[in-house]
Amino acid sequence: MNVVAVAVFVFFFALVTVLGFVAAHWRRGDLDTLHEWGLAGRRFGTVITWFLIGGDLYTAYTFIAVPALMFGAGAMGFFAVPYTILVYPFAFLVMPRLWAVAHRRGYVTAADFVRGRHGSPWLALAVAVTGIVATMPYIALQLVGIQVVVAALGFPTGGWLGELPLIISFAILAAYTYTSGLRAPAMIAIVKDVLIYVTIIAAIIVIPEKLGGYGAIFAHVPGDKLLLKAPDAGSLNQYSAYITLAAGSALALMLYPHSLTAILSSSGSDTLRRNMALLPAYSFVLGLIALLGYMALAAGVDRLPQYAGYFGEYKQNFAVPALFLSLFPDWFVGVAFAAVAIGALVPAAIMSIAAANLFTRNIYREFVRPDCTPAEETQMAKWVSLIVKVGAVAFVIALPQQFAINLQLLGGVLIIQTLPAVIIGLYTTWFDHRGLLAGWLAGIAGGTAMMAAQNFKSPTYLLHAGAVTIPGYAALYALLFNLAVAVAVTLLCRAAGLRRADDATAAGDYADAARD
Amino acid sequence: MTRNPRRRLWCWLLLAPCLAVLCVPFFNRAGPAWLGIPFFYWYQLLWIPLSAVVIAVVYLATRERGADAGKPR
């Protein structure tokens, strides 16, 4: 075991644990209301929102998986860069509108908005369930991030003892999320982000120097992986896959419950817009992290005998930890691994809060206890946040890791099916709620079938158009199917003269707003 | 977003970074390299700060003073 690295790691972990509990007293609010526990009173200004959204969207799993994909698949893995470039112009236009209507109507979740806008509790239920189902494997994957670095620190990897660090870290996380709500991850996000920036700046300066410069690093990348495979007579090959993965992932990202929770906790439309210009700083770090995959390739970490066992267990996900272990001094390995582990806690906390908000607001209060008090509602959400985390731990311990990874891929395909109700719903009520529900069902079924055709191993579906194959992100194909069905059913409802549901929002609700 | 149509025109600028990173046939090439980094990689990385600049310009150009400026944050 690497004693120095473990000591540094434990120090940072203890620090964020204290911060997590202290956070309950930060910008004190009545933590017995869902709006305070689950959205921290919508009070976060530009700086905290920047740390929170950055800490939330760029998860530990991202930091492990993106370079792992580069390490294994080459240029294709770089789609994370155009993906994060596309996200912010889109969010700049759309999210201030959602914030404004949520603020004026007291909405805590996307499903709340759908309930009000389209007047259908069943459509809202569909949105809520999709959000919860897409979030669960995502939380489980944060645990995978912790697992990999804990193993890399030299802890045993198998058996009861091997799972112990994971269980302890999640128990601590569950306790302070329960008491402090969204304030806990917001405060911890600051530590996480600082550690990530320090680690990456050190990595891109130190590692290329040791490996002989960027030219030498790229020279190790096999020729067929350095660039995308160009279209030929029979297929668009990686071109269409790259474009659709970037665009589809960008559209899906802002629909995830944890993204919306972080967005809604900011203090106004203007705060959000300013953040969309500042958040690309994280994307730049992500781009550099992606290049770590090539550095691991150049360093030949997978051929070093001391890591062979880990690569057997964690496969390419061990590339970056192995790179740090072989090129960084012990104390800095502790810093870097703490960055990854704490980087897992922030999104895991926000995801569990977001899932709890959805369950409590749109299932429990809607269908089980419509007359519950705000305090009862919040208590329920706190319990659900605990159950969600226990579920995620059980998931990772009981099932093969690959299962969580495949389900998370499926999650992106599922969550994008809520786009017509949520995002298009911000601009128009042209769609009938029955049309949106039918479209959602068609998109979920179609997307799942496309993923099943690839055995859930790859998000890319091979669409055959005549003699040409167009490989593309299944989420985007399924979304097009969803929209087509939604339009058709809406027209049918019109033709049949069915009564439309009422829109509880008014045009003025969507204008810019800020918390007083 | 602002209701002023002339200010709304600024929002079209947001398309620039999106189109720049979606025109894969243009940037899927190794040269010219920069600091040893092939074009494919540095071109896309470069568009991250450029996209931030574009968003900042659109933000400043469309910001409505008085709407929520001046309120405590």
C-alpha cells in the first residue's frame, strides 16, 4: 500500500466530510422545505453556480471513462470535446426560460414543469420515471470511479474488505446529503474543482516532458486510431457517429435531473447566462483529460507487469490511474486520486437529491399523499436520497461493472426522450399531451430496441438507408421517431376533437427573472 | 431572452461554434500540427475558448439593463 498517497487521500476526504456537515449552516434556510433542501433556496450566485454545475456535469466517471475511450478507441473518444462545446450555446438559449417559469411557479423538477405546462400527471410521471431510471446507473458509475482509485492506492480489490472503503465513503456521503441537502455538494464542489484543476495543470506540464513532448506522445497512437475513419461507398463510418454522438449527448445532458437541479438552484436568468460563458473552462480541462488517454498509451502503462492485474479487473478504466502512479510522486498521486474520488461525491450527491425530488414531488405527492405538508414532503425526499444511494452501492457490489456501464449508455437514450415535453414545451403547447406521451413511449421502445441490437455494448446504431449505412447515436434516431409519433398522434387528437388539457403557466412566466 | 428583435439577431452568432465543431470532414486531418498536436485535436480544443468568447459577446450584447441587473446576487 502506498502510505503517503493514502495519507493525502484520507486528509482531503476528511476535509470534505467536515465541509459537508458544516454546509447545513451555510446561507441558512428552512431545511424542512423541499425548495431549501433540494434547491438550496435558489440562491446561488455566479461563482457558486459555476463550481456547482462544473462539479456536477464533469463527473469522476467522465474523468476515468473519457481518457479510457481515447486509450482504447482513439479519435472517436474525442467526441466529448464537440459535445461540451455544443452544450453551452444550447443551454444559454433554453435554460434561463426554464429557470424563470420554475421560479415563478415554484417548480422543483422538470416533471413539475411538464405537469403544469401540459396539464397531464401521467406525462409528468413518464418524465419523472425516466429521470430516476436514467440517474440510478449514473450514480452507480460514480462508485466505479471511487473503486478504481481506491484499488490503485493499494487496497485489496476483491471480497468484503475490498468493498469496505466504498461503503464507508457512501455512508458518509449519504449522512451529509441527508442533513445539508444541496448545500453539501455545492460546498464540496469548490474543493473538488480546485483539486481537478491543480491535477490537470500538473499533468499536462509534467507528463509530456517525461514522455518527450506531444509529438512523441501522438507518435505512439496507431495510425488507424489517430483520425476518424472517413466515409466510403457503403457507409458514412465514424463521421456520422462522431457528429450524432456529440449532438445527441449535448441535447441529453441538460435533461438529466442532476443538471436541472444545479440549474434551478442558481439565483436568476442572468446568473445562468453568464455561467454559460464561463463553464467552457471545465470543457477545456476535459479536453486535456481526454489527451491523458494518449499519454497512457505512450507510457505503455498496460504493458507494465505491476498493473496487469488491475487492467484485468478494470480494463481501460485503469489507464489514467496507472499513468499517475507511474509518473507522479506519491504525495501527488494522493492529490490526484482525491480529486477523482471527491469528484464522484459531488455528482452522486446531486443525482441522489434530484432523484429524491422527482420521486417525492411527482410520484409520492401526486399519486400517494396529495395532502402532505411541506415538512413531510421534505422528510420523504431525505429518506429517498438515502435509499437511492444504498441501491447504487448494492448495484455495484452485486452486479458486474459492465452492467452499470451499459445501463448508463442506455440512460442517455432514455432521458433524451423527455426533450419534446420539457424543452420544446418551453416554447410551444402545440403538441397534445397524449401525443407527447405516445412519442415518449415510441422513443423509449425504439431506443431500447436499437441498443438491444448492439447488445447494449455500443450507443451507435447502424441505420441502413438503401445501400448506405449511417452509424449514429441511437438516442438521436429514437428522438426523431419520438417526434414523428408525437406529431402524428397530436394531429389525430385534433381530428378527433379531443379536449386539450389546460396550461397552468402564462406567457409572462417565461420572461427573465431573478431571485429578489 | 430580450424581446428586442435587433438584439435577438445576436443569438444567431451562437451557431458559429456549433457549426465549427460539426464540420468533421474539414478538421479530420493530421496537419498542420501545432506543438506536435495533430490538427484534429488542437482545432477542436481551440474552439472551447472561442465558444466561450462567442457566448460572452452574445451575453453582453443581449443583456437587458434593469431587468435583473443591480439586484443583489
